[in-house]
Amino acid sequence: MILAKTYFPAHMENRMKNEGDLESAREFFLKHRPTNLNFLLTERYGWMNPYLEGKEKLIEVGAGAGFSKEFITNKNLKITDFKKYPWIDQEVDALNPPFESNSLDAVIASHMIHHLAQPLVFFRQIQKVLKPGGYLLIHEVQTSFLMRILLRVMRHEGWSYDVDVFNEKTIANDPKDPWSANCAIPELLFTDSDRFEKALPGLKIVKNELCETFIFPLSGGVIAKAKTLPLPIPVLKLVNHFDRLLVALFPGVFALGRRIVIQKI
């Protein structure tokens, strides 16, 4: 069952709290700054900062609760989402972004690509609005064996390998449900960098690495929540080092995340 090619739990099966409640998630984080979650988000956004130094026009698509501005050091960042929340700078449809061609230095997409109904359309649109040499910085979920176990246990999101992510007409998620999630999409897109680049000439993958193991479940979740044990920073750093070892030795079993840098050439 864990290795099934397709698994989608119904919303009523979800064992995590506050699914899609961005307001509560943001308010709770800014008020309490939970150590475990703060550490996770520092890891998820901190690696992006060197690619963003000196950039003038950069956006995040699907920014959700808007946590990126707490960790991205470039203050030119504008955050966008499909819905206009008070903290969102601009309401933007990621599949039809309202930006001029060759106008953006960088785009961030953190844990939003696995929610897209048409992934290939998204990349074509981002390719259009990026300047030559511009970056698309992605942090995404990875459907390793451990991730599929966690998804089965928490019944929060699902996966399907039976979608052709390199076909523009493919509908990989429910277009009417922004929280519809196919966690296999990033793995299907990025496992073979050559295939991605052939499907999208003019885009080059310059970084493609797996990451995260226990540091993710220990966070308790970013938006949807599960109970977790708060840990001191030295312990979290130790866990993070152990995670890197597990991912390096057994990526197909333990990797829960993926970092990707795509450059327009």
C-alpha cells in the first residue's frame, strides 16, 4: 500500500489540524515563533539568499502565510498568492502571472508546485517573465518511502505517479481546489534533469538536491498542524546533521524535501 502508484485521502480523513487556515498559522507563528518550525523555515529559505543578493525585482508565488519575508534577506521581495490576504503584496494566478516578459530577476516557489493543476504551464509562464539569467528557486516535497508513510498516517495529502507532468494538457490536481495536492509532481519533474530541460528549452537546472528527514515532522507542520515536542537549537542542529547523512546514504527512503534552482538561459 505504501508503494502504491496513486493514493488520495478524502479531506474528512485528514488527521492534521487547521488545513488551509493561513490566518491562524501566521498569527500563531509570529506570536510564538516555535523553535522547531522556525528552524525548519530557516533551512527552507536560508539557502536561497545567496541567489537573491542584489536582485531588484523578485517575487514569491503561492506565498501562503507569507513566512518567506521573515527569512529572505533581500527586502525587495514581493509576495503573491492566488488570494489577497492582508500580508500579501499582490493577488496573482501562478498559471497566468500578470508580469511583463523578461521583467523579473527571481521567482520563489516554496511547497506550491505540488498543488498546481498544470505544472508545465507554470514553468512556461515563469520562463516568459524571468529575465535572461534569472532564477526560479524551488523548495518542494519528495515522495520517498518515509514521506509516503507519513502521508498515509496523517492523511493530509496524497500522490499519483500516473500523470504526465510534461504534457501541458495534463490536469495533475483539482483546478477548483487550491489545496488539492499531488506530492509526486516534484519527483516526476526533477528526478531526470535532462528530461526537464528537453521539455523546457531555455531553462537549465543548476541545483537539484534532496534534503530533510526528521526535521520536517518535528516541526509539527507549517500550515496544517500536528503535535510535536519542542527541542533546543543544539538538538535541532544535531538532528539536521543526522538528516543529511540519512539523505546521502538512503535518499529513496529518507528524503522528504528537494531544493531546485532553475536558471533562464
